[in-house]
Amino acid sequence: MIYKYIKLIKSTKLCNRCLGLHCTKRGRLNFTFLEVNNKELLERVFAFRYKILLEIYPAYLEISGFSDTKEYDKYDRYSIHFTALDEDGEICANVRLIHHSPIGYPTENSMVFDNSMFERDKLGEMSRIFVDAKYRNIKTTKKIIQEVKRFMYFKMMNLDIVYTYGSLEESFLRLLRIYKMNYQTIGEKQKHEFFGLRYPSILYTERLGNDNSEIIELYKKQYET
């Protein structure tokens, strides 16, 4: 799992690799959040992912040898993609939810931990959480993550996904907990083939809902009334 993350230093300072890089003060921002349901938009998502990875993990792109300035992998065909558009209709953030994958999941295929405790048909993995540089600030990122939580919770509930993998850096784990996405580590810190030191982690759908009660209420209004 790949993330562009905020690294917290004494809870307030931001480093060069953080989502707060090049922060600017902005007025009220309007985003459109939507599920990707056509090929044209999906191709734009792949191009956006390539752009972000070129900033943060250029060596991965070089090794992978993409020739069309778009980043994609074998898990995309088993994924639901969620994106945010800014007021100009440009992609400014994205995330994917891999589910019911017959080829396994990135975290279990690239890291060492005991996965026998998880039921295969209840698993998923959230990855490729990226935010465009011009929107990387605490306030805007919080707004985007709030929509990600809502979308993911709704999808996980409807797909009967009980837990969701993540391959996470320590600083990103801390950040997600601030945003009430309480992943639990399920293995030791280890070096990922492409993306440095990470923890294999799991997010329980029930915990996500309990920590964000407003999302449960929204879900009930939309699906249980």
C-alpha cells in the first residue's frame, strides 16, 4: 500500500514528505467526490497516481517501466476507485478499495505476518491514498479524509468486508489515528520491496464506524430507511 503522508513532528511541524508541503491559505473549497465508473475517468486516476508517485517514489516508477505515464497494477481490476475533483474538474485526490481479490492483497503478498486469523471472503485492502500538492494542508486533507471514511465505510458494509489491510509507515499510522481511522498493526515493522519501512496493519469496519458515529448515522439514513 502506498501513501503520501503527513509526518508529525511534536504534533505540529510538517516535514518535506508531508501532505502539508507547500501549504497555502485558501478560502472555502468545493470538491466533488465520486466513485469512478467509466474508463475515461479511471485513466485520469491512473495518470494522477503516476504524477504523485513521480514526486514521492520515482524509483518505483523506473523499476516498473510504465511507458504511458499512468500507474496501475494487477489489483486494480479487483478494486473500487474513489476520487475527488476540484472546482476546475481536475482530480485532486484518490483512493481505491481492493476486495474479494482471487490473487490476494498487496500487504499479504509483500509482507510477513500471520493472516490465518482473517476470513478470506471478509477481507479488503485500502490503498493509493493520494492528495495533490496544492491541496496538501491539514484543513483540506481532513475534509478529504472525512469523505474517504464515509465512502469506504459504506462500501465495506455493503460488500460485507469486516477488515481492511494496510501497509503503513509509522508516521502515517499516527496520522490516521488522529483522523479516527484506527488501524492496528498485525506484524513487525519491515522493509517493503519498493516503499521503505512499514507495518502490516488492519482496519476493522466496526471500529471505523464506532469511532465515527456520524458515518453510522448517515449509513442508516441512506440504506436502512
